[in-house]
Amino acid sequence: MAINLRIVSETDEIVVIGWDDPGHSDLLGFEFLRDGQVVSRTLDPNRRTVKFGKKSDSHVFGVREITRGHSGFISWPEQPPLEEKTMSAWRITLEPNNHDYGTDLSNRYTAYWLTTKRDDAPNPVHKDSGWISFDKYPDGVWAMTSRRFDLGHPGRSWNWHVMPPWEDWTGPLGHNGVSPIALDWHGSLPSYHPGSPDLPDSFHLTLQGESDEYTRRAHWPLVLKSEIEANRTKWWHFVMWVRFGRVNAPVTPLPGAVKIWAFREDGSLLRSHNIQNVNTIYEKNVDLDRQQYLGIWNGGYDSSGVSTAMKVSATLECRGHTVDEMFSDSPILGGTWGTVAKPGANSSSYTPIGEISVPIGRIRETLLG
């Protein structure tokens, strides 16, 4: 029996389709199709809307009944329907000729950041800054975010940045940066440390705490430039497990470690790294024995002096003690800020672009399989 479909709502990124009760008792659920291909299913016969992501300018969307005896029915639980998680997304525009607040106009930084609201921050001042305390995650934290590289490169895009009062990164140890962990794509390869001479042009993991050692590897590729440029309309999903620590015990009970996975838009695995016995935090400054917390920032920044605007679309990060706790996290936008324009230029900015669907069912199979 044909189902009469209607558009409930629509943005540039998504379309929501609705339908009425088909009105028969043998209904078990629905299959959802885009351009003739099944993209997800539900065994809820009372469902009346579905959200589709737009992959191009033209699509044919479909809803098909699953009934007893229906040839397309897949039994439960041997082959469960694809599970997806809806995430809000924003487009970040990094403009040329921007600079930091309160700095000389010769400053070449351009940046814009989005952070999550986290009510567990010990100081209310920091609750909107993506705060994460290491003591809350003694066995490591799981975190997930997504990116689409719309135009150019985003520079540093997932920034695990030091937070006040732990900001003496130029103190006695002379730390090489302010972010012990980050995901970066600079568009061209700067002079990396001797430990990473073979890093390809890519969106990659940077462990800045490792680069303090100068001869230790500090960069791991995730998505190659050629893979990004093959189709810039596609999203990429990144999951990371981090244990906060130093290799020089007893500064921390265990050394730092990072496991990271890069997934394609459909949830299939592209690349992964299992990195053990590394520095994922800075050691100390004048007042503290070690770094104890940081802020997780989503967006982009470049300090090389870009000549044209760059655009990257991003979600906030989900986080948790376990994979399922991470998937169930619903991050809320807390803070937004960026660099300011020099005279006659545009300031970097962000724009909401609706929601995307992250195929967490397929991603979970990889993480736990």
C-alpha cells in the first residue's frame, strides 16, 4: 500500500518527511530510502516522521512499510536497523586579515571557536568553555566529533587547550604550544619535529606534549588531503579515547595514551591509531605539579597569515566514561568567540546549518568489535 508523504520541514542540510497512520494491524515498522537505497529502518510502527540528510541538490526520498511477510523485512536482533545519532552542526568561516583581541595589527591569527556547556566545571566562570577535569576520568575519556572541510583548510580544528590558571606554557619548561592534544590540517606541511618527518598532507592528530621531547613522534594522519578533496561535501567522524598522563611517573599514576579512529560519512572505518606511553598533558608550571584540566574547543584557527577565507563545518563533542555514555551525551552550545578583523576586513564567524546524522550503530561495531 502506498504511503502519502509530505515535507514537514527543510533546511539546506536536511529534510524531514512525515506521513499519516497507514491504518492496518500487521504493520511492524518502516524502511527509509534515499535514491532507492535503504539508509535506515525502525521497528516502531507508530513512528510518523523521518529526517534525511541531503547529499546533493536532488534526491528521491521514500518510506516503505515493514509488514509480516514483507520481503524487505530484516529480523531482530540478528540484523538490527542502523542506529543514528542526530547532532547539531555549524559552519565556521575563518577570514583573512584577522587578529587576536588586544594585540598589534601585525598579528596574523584568524580563529573561531565553539565550546560545550559543562555544568560540572568547578568554577562557574568556566562552565561554558568546554571544561574537562582529568580527575573525573581516571580511566580515560571517550569523545566524538564530526567535520566537513568545505573550503580550504581549518588549521587547528579540535583543540584540547589549557585552561586558566594552568596557562604558564612559556614557563620553566618552555612548552611548545598551549594544546597537548589537537586535530589539525594546515594545508601545507610546516617544519615538523624530527619525530614526524614522513607526515603526509592531512587532517591529523597532534600530541603537543610529545613534541616537547623534540625527537619523539608527535603527529598521526587521519584523513589525507586527497581523500578530503575527492568530495568536500562529505562528513568525517572522529572518535578518540584519551588517558591523561605523563611518561615520567610518578607525575601521574599511568603514562598517557590515545586511541583514535577516523570514520567515513557512512560510518565505515578509514584509519585508526593506538598510541601508548605518551605525554597527553603538560607537566608543571610555577604553582601546580601538573596540568589538571583543559577546555575542548571546536572550530578552527590559523596563524600563518591566510590570504583567502577558509570554511569548516563542525559539531560539538560528545564525551563519556564509556562508548555508550559518549553516544548518549547531548552536548549544548556554551561559548562562542573568535578573532577580530583588521580595518576593512570581515571578522571570522559561525553559522548554524541544522543537524547531521552520525551512524553510531556502525561506529559502535568497530569500537567494540
